[in-house]
Amino acid sequence: MNRKVIQITAAALLFSLSPLILADEKVSMRANYFSDNTGTVVKSPAAEFVKDLFGGFEFGLRYSLDRVLIPPINSIQVRPTDGTTGASRPAGNADKTYAKNRSEIIATLSKDSYSASYYYSNELDYVGRMATIATNADFNRKNTNIAGSYSFGWDNIKPTGIDTALTKIAHNINATLTQAIGPKTIGRFGVDFAYLSGFQSNPYRIVRMQNVNIIPIENHPLQRLRGAFFAKLNHYFESKTALNFEYRFYADDWAILSNTMNMYYYQYMKENVLIRYRYRYYTQSASNFYQDIYTGQQAFMTGDYKMEAFSAHLFGLKVEYKLKKLLDDGFFSFLAGSTIDAKYERYFSSNDFTADIFQFGLVLNY
Amino acid sequence: MREIFLLSFTGILLIIFGITFNGCVAIKPYERELLADRVMDFDSIDEERVMERHFLETREGSVGGHGGSGGGCACN
């Protein structure tokens, strides 16, 4: 099934890209490399393009493939990252590295202020789907914009080695207000809500018990209501620099509260070189059923690091180079509006987790 | 649950605020050059964020707060 999805997507991309060479649109390709101190490695190539269609419609397609390598369970000192979804790795062949592929495709069709998109992801034990509709409207001579969206998701989980099929349903709504505050300042504020029902645990993860003779599997509640408020402010300085500031407050009915602060500082070094420095701080409280070690069987139990209280920092540097100067004339002049970029970020948290993230990108603007 | 109610209330306030005060600031088209720069565009790094969200949601208990697309600077 996974291979079929990859083949269909690759064919669709190739088919769609060929007429795009002459179009006045964008193609981008990215390669992500992620590694952490548990030994998990994720390599993710991704491609995206946007194309104008007849009648004022615009079509976008994004495809990515994750190649996930999770180390032997016995070698892991820190609780491992869940690969790319909550499905993680099965316990079988615990002394061997576990490799799996995950493919993801997002197709978007938009016209004027309306858009509809479909998301599909597939891996050995998890299929995720989500349909989204979104709209936005300008007011006050385009100084104000109000946007809203609704998404419906339905996932199927088929744990490896376990004879059961599980489902998860998700409803998401979002309202966003964007406001120009001055000639150099713009703000965005909004709220997101999500209601999830169905299986929300990791089918392979065991819970730490005081009595080592009992090894229960994680069991999270089947319903979850989640909400977030966010505020963003971008300001441009005279010195060809800009500061983007973001804050998010999150709460859910599992009693997790979190605060996130995110800052990007941009500096134009030359007309065609842009440098971005980044810092992100994140802190959260524990869920109401989280315990380091359980003393007895309870209705809800978790071994999930995402359920504990912790804080995390992320530092990053990105360099973007516009090919314009290099390719103004000659055979490659059609790439003149394109950019290449490289990014490095380091993430580390108070629960003994560190990760390095590298990303390389090429954006072709025809 | 108290926090969820607070967030709902904030959302309603946000919409009322947007509808009531959207005429208070009016940046003229010729003043929007800097607002149109890509470093001022909230959506310019969406593609990068998709990949990042992927990783963060496997490590952190929170999601959301990214916002839908919209202009507000007459540049979309």
C-alpha cells in the first residue's frame, strides 16, 4: 500500500510539473535530516508546487517521505521519539534497528478567498486523513483580515503484531484576525480548538510500574478537548532587519497547560543574502493521569514523555541566498527569481532529550 | 476546563474586536512596501513549519496556534 501511494504520488508530481516549467508559478524541494540522542534518525525529502488553473483556481500539491530509523530498544537510554506518529515502533526484534517509511500528501484547491484541502499519510501501522475548508475576508481597505477554517480528520491504526483495528476522529476549528498596525508593524491573533475521540495512546508503549511483574500497556482517555490562543507581531526596523515574535497559550482537558515563545530575527546582509536567527522556548505542565512510576492499576496510565512536565529550548540559524545576481543572464536565467537555503536548529529539553535538525531547500520561482 | 472556556471567550472577544475596531488603523497602499516584504509575511515559512510541526508534535503535549492564512497588509 505504501509503495502504491509513493508511485501514484510521484507520477502525479511528474505529470503536474512538466507543464509547470512554462508557468509563472513556484516549485520547491526540501531535504530534512533529523537525529536525536536516542539514536532515532529521520530523513525527509519533500516537494511542493503551486499552479494557476483555469477560472481563477489555484492548485497546490505537497509530498514528503519520511525514512525513519529507530535504534534497538535495548540500546536506548532515553525514551525514544515516536518516529513520526504516535504509532512508534513495535517491540518485536527489539535487538535490531527498526526502519519504516511514511509518506504524506497534501492537495489544496483554492479560488479567491476560499480553499479546500485534503491530507493523506500512510505508514505500516497508521493511516491519517484530514479534509479542511478555509475562508478569509478583507476589511478596512485590506488593513484587516479575518480567516476561519474547519478540519475533519479520520485515522486508522493497525498496530503491528496486534490483532485489532483502531480509529481516531478529529474536529478542528480556527479563527484568526490579522491587522496592519502601522507601516512597519503587523499583528495576528487567533484561537484554535480541537476535539478528538478514539484511540489516542501508543499501542506499543509500556507503563512503568513499581511492581515489575506487571507490565501494562499505555491507556489514555478516548476523548480530548484542546484549545490554543496565539498572538504574533512582526516589526521591520530601519536597519534592514525584522523581528517576528510569537506567543501561544495552550490548554486541554487532560490538564496540560503550555506556554510557547518563538522569536525570529531577520537580517538582510546584502540584497540577495538573508540570515535568520531563531530562539524558541516551550514549557508545559503534566497531564492529570501522568505519574513517573505507577503503584497500581489505574483507569488511565501513560508512559508518554509528552504527558510529563518539562521545558525546552530551540536555537537556530538559517541562511537564504537569492540566485538573482548569479543567474541574471545566460542559459539559467529562468532561475533568476529562485532561492537556496540551509538551516540548522538544535532542540534540547529538561527531560534529557536533544535533537539536531538540518534542512536544505531550493525554491524555484518561474 | 476553565482554561478552555477562557480560550473560547478570547475567541469571541477577538471577533468582536476585529469587527468593531477594524477601521481604527488605515495604512495607505503606498505605505505598505515594508509590510509586503517576505520577512513580514506570517505565511512565508509555512512549508518549513509543516516539517517542524511534524517533529514538535511527537515531542510536546501541545498543538495548534498556527493560524489560518490571511492578508491584512494588502499583499496577498
